[in-house]
Amino acid sequence: MRVQLNARNRAYQFEADPGARILYAGLAQGVHLPYECGSGTCGTCKARLVSGEIDDLWPAAAGRKYLKQPGEFLMCQCVAKSDCAVEVANFVYHMDPGACTPAFGRGTVQGPKMLTHDVISFSVELDRPLDFDAGQFVVMQMPGVPGFRGYSMVNFERAARRLDFVVKKKPGGGASEWLFKGGIGGQQVELFGPLGAATFFPNLGRNILCIAGGSGIAGMLAILSRAGQEHYFDQYSGYVFFGVRTYRDTFCLDELAQLVREFPGKLQVTVALSDEDVPDRAAQTHPALKFDTGLVHEVAGRHMQGKYQNVRAYLAGPPPAVDGAIRMLLLQARLTADNIRYDKFS
């Protein structure tokens, strides 16, 4: 099917295979259509149907609450049933040369492991290599679960044949129920990506500030991994703030502590506990890490006073946590918007 997309600055045309979501079809052909989550929750990819017919694959998608006008739909959930014309209220451009162009793929779930009572880690062995940038994510569809869900990669490497993930359980969520039911090893999943703008490149030339809530630490670990591979912390500093509710909810602390030991004096990691005081065993078990009490953006604000010069901030986690961090960085830290990078999805 041929899709004509009318943006504020120009029109684009691209082909959409039968059954392919309009957002994914355009991104796969290098058209940088508007999106944030790519999985039906945020409403950023809404468009208006001008002509033709579409089919909504997930009428229950949470992002439909943002559709207010007649003819509006979510490009990440709708497929073209005929040649069609659609309109978006954004400026749209082609992807930058050298960008990792998203594509469809499949993979096999391997090594699921419970990290806490409600956080699971697992890998997906890919059917073909995937290039992605540190901090990006893919959307994933599990067998029998309607719609795709977004998950950030923990690992980083070019031409990756394996993607590593950590995911927090969302009670009542279809994808969560599938992941946490047990017996998922060896199951096939469908992927589309890479996606996301919260990316790190070694030529950045700035100190790094990472603020993550819960499983949002996944993308931060990929950023730290690439920075370490490139010896970035030989010249620049890194500040990581990882927020969870209680010490019982922590995970990946061994990996974070190892990174701190590799870059003494250049990388600092602070774990924020929002719902309890820091227990004595925390510092005893992980002396390389710092611990504090409070919401993660509040803890970051206290510890970062006087340290915002030449900083690029990366944010991830539940939307309320990301929103709180954005407000703090704009109002307190006075960072410019181009130095605050995030992908907000849940």
C-alpha cells in the first residue's frame, strides 16, 4: 500500500506492506515520523486520515485517549487497507545519514532469570545482526499478546546477535503476564527497532548525568557500557542516579559497582530509595555505591548542586519520574532542552 504523509514542512510517500503498521513502515524507509513510545501508550504518533482506509490492530491501546478529533488515529497501531493519505501536525525529516534504520526481525528468548520479586532479565537471540546506538530500545511482540511493547537494551555492541533486557512487572499488563508466567525460554518473539533518541555517542564531549527509575536503568547500562568501551571516563565524569522504592527492589547493583571500580573518581553511582531509610547492609554490601533516601530526581538535585557545567542528561523510567527529572533539570539545573535526552514509555 502507498502512504502519502503530509507534514507541516513537506509531503512524503512510502510503501507499507500488508499488515505493517504505518509508523513502522515509514521509519523502516528512513522517514523520521513523530513517536516516543512506539507501542501505543503516549499518543505522540497520532495522525489524521485524509483519504483511504485503515485498520486498528489494537483498539484498546492506552494512547487512544489522546485522540480528540474526527479521523485521528495512532500510526503505531494502524495499518493501511488501501492507498491512503494521512496528515501530522509535526515537521518531519529524513533520518540523518549513518543513523541506525529500524527494521523488523525475530528472535528467541533465552536465559530468563528473576532479579527481584518483580523484575526479570532475559536475552533475545536474533535471527540476524542488529546495529543500534547506546540508549536505544526495540518494540517487542510476544505470542498471543496484542500490540508491541518497548524495552531498552542493557548491552551494547555493533552487529549484535543478542539483546539483553531487564523488565519490571506491570500488574495486569498482557506483556508482563507473559514474561512472568514462566517457561518463556525458547519462545519466538517479533521485534522492530532500534528506536529512541536518548542516545550516547563517544564524540559527545560532555559529562554524563543518568537519572533512571526502576527498569529504566537498562538503557543507562548500555550508555555506560559504550562509554567504558571507548575510555570516555578517562576525560569526562559520569553521575548515575538509580531510583527504586526499597532496598529489596534493587537489582544490577553488582554491575554498577564494577563500573565504579573500573573508573575510580570519574564515575559515581547513587541509589535512591523512595519508600524507606537506607539500611545499614546497603553500604556494607556495595561500598563502591552511594545510597540516599527520596525520589530519584530529588536525590539527583541534591547531589548534583554545582556540578551541572558541561553536562548532558539522560532520563528513563516511569513517566512521572521522567517528568519530575525534566522539571528539576530545566528549573534548578538550568540545562537547555537539547542537553536533556529521554524516551518516555511505559
